Amino acid sequence: MSRPFLRVDDVTRSFELPGGGCYVALKDIDLAINKGEFVSLIGHSGCGKSTLLNLLAGLDQANTGGILMEGRQITDPGPDRMVVFQNYSLLPWQTVRQNIGLAVNNVLRDLSATERSERIDTSMQLVGLSQAADKLPSELSGGMKQRVAIARALSIRPSLLLLDEPFGALDALTRGNLQQQLMQICQQAGVTAVMVTHDVNEALLLSDRIVCMTNGPEARIGQIVTVPFERPRHRLEVMEHPAYYGLRSELIGFLQQQRRLRQRRAELERQAEQSRSTARSTGSAGAVATARATVVRLGYLPGLDVAPLAMALARRLFDPAALELAPVSFATWERLELALREGQIDVAITPASTPLRLTLGLDGAPPWPAITPMTVSRNGNALCLARPIGEGGVVDGASLRDWLAGRDQPLSVAVPQRQGMTELLLRHWLAGSGIDPEARVRFVPLAPVAMQGALRNERIDAFIAGRYRVAEAVQERQGLVLASDREIWDGHPEKVLCCHEAWAAAHPEALLALCAALMRAGERCDDSSQREAMVQMLSQPQWLGSRAAGALSRQFEARPEGGLGALRFNHFHSDRAHVSNPAEGCWILTQLSRWGWCPFPSNRVEILSQIYRPDLCERAQELAGFAALPLPRVAISLADGLHFDQDEPLAYLQSLPGRPSPPVQALPVPLSVQSTATSPPSPTIPG
Amino acid sequence: MTPGSLSGQSSRPALRGWLRSPLANQIKAPLVCIGLTLLLWQLLVQFNSAGFPGPVAVIRQTWDPYIINPFFDDGGTSKGLGLQLLISLQRVAVGYSLAAIVGIGAGLAIGLNRFLRRGFDPLIQVLRTVPPLAWLPISLLLFQQADSAAIFVIFITAIWPIIINTAVGINEIPQDYNNVARVLRLSKRNYLIDILMPATAPYVFTGLRIAIGLAWLAIVAAEMLKADGGIGFFIWDAYNAGGDTSTSQIILAIVVIGLVGLALDRLVGAVGTLVAKGGRS
């Protein structure tokens, strides 16, 4: 890939506030712009568009990250990056000619006086202002002033043109003419341009790509829309383009979603403040705030993926000043979700798809707005096939397809949870192998502890579960590893931390302390020198039990047998494992709609920014003492070779084999009050 | 204002027409109000036995030689009002010019340099409130001579608003213009000529205008205390002479001082508008 003309690399800009503290205007902005490209920045006011433009101009400096233009870092303003300011910024004491001359004479010193004078004349001709050459700006209309500003900017042939709401103050007719002129000039001169605007139509007409910014503070790039219209463009032709209204409603939808999100955040903040004050007066709430620590009830299902929780408890990583943790074990995901919904537990370690399922109400109950501040573990799943079938020649997806073709009954596969992450991965793998999961496979929800027994009793043909369960089945010669998640999506999010958005808003410190402790524990779980200690820890009855110790430790041997080599240990910390990544959520959304469980939400950005909270994740990382690595905005690579671009989820859905594209519709998520139950549920002992 | 304007045909249409002309409209109100003030003064004087002159008496008593011959010179300190004014104006011209030059220079330095601005601000804030006459004794001690002392008092009185306004003007240069200068990488010299000076000019002239008023204020006071000529001296001299027409002379001098002060203010204002044409629109 050739180096882009302009590269914005993980830029963060914050401003110190006079009263202490700091306002983060831009967070982790990552953007590459090619030569000759016209890029627009849109977003609500206060989203840092103009801040970003000032950074590009060099008028302002990023706190972290950098901006490279043609390989050189931008450190100060310069005439190669000419700015057309929002309010024209013409010098009122100079005539049109003098204003343009100010740029030409100061910048193009190599040219002779006559050449410079010619340049000034041609610049004025370019925007049709030769007659007004000797007028002062106060004698010009707004449109004419803007044309002078553009002529001044273009007169010195900058390689990058920066426009800050250039047409904001103009009437519609003037604006239309100027847009057309600007477009022609930019195309003729081959100028690369970045424009800040809040006008969706303007952005669509002028841009090759539109960068949509989320609300500030901590504004990020929410979405990038590519505008496919051919150039040269004309307003009417563009508006008649079949894609025009689709793109337009996508942009407007984005802005509306951002507005709703802002209102929602404010409302949550208000509710949290209210509940804090009532908690102070009555002394009872969902999570009981004692004099110092907050008691947090955390639900989980025993498994290898909760190793960080076990580690954190064993090593006392929970900061006792901020947090008193009450772990609650469950046997099935259904019961855990129910407890979460009913407020019997505050937080849970759930499959990665659960926050989306609960928020969208896919489990049949009303929508329950969940958030996820961090990913607890990645990878660690495998598909275990009954040994007789495997020995009958089924060794991979293709042979499974052929085997299924010669059999009437569908393949019966146990999954820990319907619509869970494992089922999504399995379905994706099946479809990729040419097997229709709807017709040829029966999914049986089963508690993970019961899966091995069901396989032994031939009630199921296969199961997909955590590596430890699969390993046990392989050890006892009941099953074989048919596929692992490395062959589907290496590094997929498996377990995430999940709680109600109102709880998160009401107990921010406790949540961050919990995340930080799990992160620190995750680092130790990844450390191979800690493996033995970890096995011992997990062999205790409240986790996996003593039976697990043998199965677990054998897996750490150099050459495990029975296909176990394909199993990759979960990872808890390395490769930014903790990041709460909305792009991954977007993939989950595509799969939920792919299998018909919900329409694809047209307001996906809203839903995802509501649920996925990289901001909380970063704060927790800071608290844990880890460097908060920014999230690069790159496509996710799945093992089937298809790249998933979070900005083009519908195109991705269309490229997938099998089923027709799902309907697209808005899925609003109403604000709901979190139900609270003060009595803890009776803990279930894992079998 | 003009009753009966709806009554149609007037007996004296020419006068009516003139009364409605823009010029008449402008001077009508001041003319009436000043006339009434003078009338009131004249009436009040009628009940005063101490011999305080009314407006008519003032004019009558000073008509010759002060009004009709402002430039007579009988030698010594006995001079016409015009000559006295010239002496005062000369002092103001020197002191005010010095104040303008030093004040704009200091204002530039303070406006461009944060350290100087922070350092000198308290000093300036204190000194600018000192009344002109308080400087006179120090000034006399320093210069030992009435003329230079008066000039110094003018200088020290007039300089503060010039410094302050120049510094504020530099501070208030719109960020947009500075951004333009930064993007174009203007040289220091071009920045000064193309942006700083034109952008600051309106502020500087506001300062100059305030300063000329203060300078005129100071000169009269200084001359009254210690001088051998000038309009302030004229008043004090007339008071000390204690003649029959002294009060009238004093009143005439006051009127002249007022008119000259107004003229000076307007003059600086006009120059300012001329220089800062275009200004910050």
C-alpha cells in the first residue's frame, strides 16, 4: 500500500480547563487522506471538527499522536496548508488585490514582481472578482468575501486546502454557485482538501469521503462514508444518483443518533445523580455504598475465560478501598441473564454477544440497555465432534458437508447459549464451509457442564465450548477437535464485562476499579510462568474443580495429542485484548441480523456507541497502570479471508455466502430504569 | 417640535421650509437649550447684588480688547487671549507629542511581551489615577523651571491612556488575523506593517483622544499654579488683579478653554478616522 498523502496518526487533543482538570476534545483520531482527495468532516457542534482542522493547519498541536504530510510531521502552520477560515479573515484595511497580494507576495518570493502581479490577477479571475480588485472587504457581499478568501488560499497553490465551514454564512443561491466553483477549481488544480461542514448535502456534493465525528468530549471518528459519485459532479446529477438518498439518510441518521446519544448521556447522568442522593439518604441501593467501598455482585459461569476473576480474587487485586466484590456463580447463561435483568447481580462476565442481545431484547424480554467497558477474554473455543463421526472421515468443514449430505438428520450441536458468541462463530464457519446452518444443523442449548455427558450419551453429535471442556472430551476419547476459533476468527472477543448503563453511570468508580483489577489479573493469566499457579487456582471447587487440573496441565505440554494442538489458549491481556471495540460489536450485529434474529439496525452507530465504551476501557487501563493503546480503525480480518469493515457492514453482509440480506430498520433503545433487588440470589454450585 | 405643521398652507413658507432642513434640525435643539441657560443665568444675576456678571455683562466688559483683539501684546504678561492660547498649545504640543511617541512605544512593548505586560500592569494602574497636579511639585523639583515642569506634567498625565490602549489594541488583534499571519509565515516586518499597525490603530487613536483631553486639563491647572503665560496663567492673573472686569475675563477664558478642548478632541478624532480608514469592520 502506498503511503498516504496525509496521515493523522492516533491524534488526541485535550485542553486544560481553568478550574483544573482537562477537556479532551479529540480522542484517537486515525485518518489517512490520499492526494487529490476531498474529505469532509461532519458532526454536531463541539465535536472537535474545527480542532482537527486547526491541527491539520498546524495552528494547534496534538497532545499525543502526530500528523504527517508527505512524510513530514506538521509542527507549525505554513503556506503549503492554506486555510479558508470560517469568517473569511480578510484584512479589512486592505483591498481585494492587497489581500490576495499579502499571500502571493509573502509566499512566492521566488517569482518576479510581474509574475506575482499576474498570479494575483489570475487568482481574481478564477473567482470572477477582477472588477472588485480595488474594493475593500466592507464593500463586498458575504459571497464575494468568501470568494476572495478562496482566491487568496488558492493563489499560492497549496498542496492541502483546509476549509472551515466555508459556506456557512451564505444564502442558498450563492452557496450553490460557490460550491460548484470550488469543486471545479479543486479538480483542475488537483488540490487535496479537507472541509468542515454541518451541511449534509454540501458534504455529499463535494466530498470523496465524509468523516462523521461523534459527540465531544472525547470525540472520535464514528463512521466514514465513501461517496461514489463520478466527477465532474453537478448538483442535479448528483441528486438524481440512485445512491444519493441512501447516503444522505445515512449521514442524517448518524447525526440524529449522535444527538440522541448526547441526550441519553445527559439523562443517565441526571438519574445517577438522583440515585446517589437517594442512596445517601436511605443507605440502600442496588450496590450498597458503605462508608468506603462499594459492594459489587458479579455473576459468572465457571470456565477458563473467567481465569482473570479467579486470579484477581486469589491475589487480592481488587482495591479494597473502592470495591468489595461478591462473586456469584451460575450454571447456565439463561439464569445469569435473568439475574442481571432482575438486578440480583450488578455486573456479569458474559459472552461477547450478550450486551447486544440484552440491549436489543433478542431474548424475548424488553430491551435492557447494557454496556460493556472491557473484553475479559479472547479465543479459547473449539468445536468438538463425537469421536465415531470423526473417525468416519469427517476432519474438516468440507468433509463434514459431504458427510451431512449423505444423512437425513441434521447435525445436532450443543451450544452454551442461543445467539451466543460461540453459536455466531459456529454458524459463520458452517456457512463458510457450504453448510446451511438453518437446514442442516440443530442447535441445542446446553449448560457447558452437561455437554460432555450429552456427547457420551449420543444425545448430541458435537458441541462447541471452551477449550477446557473440549480438552476433557478429547482426553476421555469421546470427541475430536473439528475446528477451533482460530480457524474462524483468531482473536475474537469471547467474554466481556456487562452491566446496565444506569448502574455504570451510578457507580463509575466501582466499575473502573473492577475493570482495572480484571485487567491486572489478565496480564498475570497471560504470563506463562504463572500457568502452574493458575491451574492450581482453577482446580479449586468454586471454579473448575480438581478434575480439571489434569486436563488443564496436559494442555500446557509441548505436544498435546488428539488435535489439541489446534487449541489456542485464551488470551486475556496481550494484543489489546481488553479493548471494548465497537467494530467487533458491529460484526456481531451483522451476524444477529444475518440469521434473522433482528433486522440490521440503521442506527447501528448509536447502538454501538451506547454499548461499547472504549472511553471507560481506557480510563480503567490508566487506573491499572497500562498504557492505553488507541484503537486503530482497520478492517477486522476473519479466517475465511473476508475483511470486515465496520463502515460497510451491509456490503459485508451481501458478500457472505448463503442467505439474502436482512431488512434494515431503526431499532430504538428506550431509556429504562434498572430494576434492583437487594437480596442476592442463591448461589448455584457448579457441578 | 413644530406645532401646527399639519395646518397646511403657511403664511411664511420659506421660514417653515428652513426650519425643517437638516441643518436647522441639528442646531435647533442646542440653540434653544443654550439660549434658555443663558437666559436663566441672566435672570439669576438680577437678584445678586455682589456684582457677579451676567452673560451680557461678560461680553460687554470683555469686548475690548479681549474679544475683538485676541493678539494684542502690551509686553510682559499682558497679552491677548489668542497669544495666551498659543503659549498653552505650544506646551501641550510638546508634552503631548512626547507622550504619544513614548506611550505608543511603551504600549507596543507591553502589548507584545507577556512578561512586561504582567510586570508593568500594576504600576500603570496605580499611576494612571494620580491627578495631574500631584505631579507638579515633583516636576518642579526635577526641572527647576516652570515651562519644562508644565510640559512634564502634560507628558505624565497623557501617557497612561496611550500606553494602556495601545497594549489592549495589540492584545485584541483578532486571532483570525494572527492565524492568517502564521499560515502565510509573514516576516516580523510585514506583520507589523500589514497586520499589527492597522489592527491596532483604532485603539491607539482612542488612547490619543483620551490623552489630549487629559493634557488640556493638566496644562490649565499647571499654568494656574506656576507659569508666566498661557491661558491658565491668564485666569489666575485676572483673579489676582481683582478688577471690576476680572470675573468677566475669567468667564470668557473658561469658555475659550472649553471650546479649544473640544476642538482638540475632534481634531484627534478626525485624524484617527482618517488614518484608520477601513478599520475593523
